[in-house]
Amino acid sequence: MATKSDRREQLIWGWVRLLIGFAQISLAGLTFGVLITVGVTPLAVGLAVLATLIAVISRLIYRGRKGPVTS
């Protein structure tokens, strides 16, 4: 049975995961839009790098699990 602090931690990490996912999707869409409208510019490259960086950070935090590794 999960304690109150365990549930609170799950809720916090769930929101963090949701926000990271939203940022990834938003930046990917924005990057695509900029690429289609303006072409390859420093802005488009910067957005693509930022989206990739957020994806890497997410992968490092979660590593395919539901929550971060707690040891």
C-alpha cells in the first residue's frame, strides 16, 4: 500500500513527465512550422536542438520507466 508521501511523489513526477512531453511535442511542431515557413535558419536549428535536448533529458530521467530511479 502506497503511503501519502509515495503518492505525492508519484503525482509530482507524473506532472513533470506530462510537462516534459508537452514541451517536446510543442517544440517539435514549432520547429516543423518554422522549417516549412522560413526554411533552415538559426531559429529552426535552435528549436530542433532544444527539442532534442529535452528528449535526451527525459530519457535520462525516466529511462523507459514510470518514474525516476530512487536508490
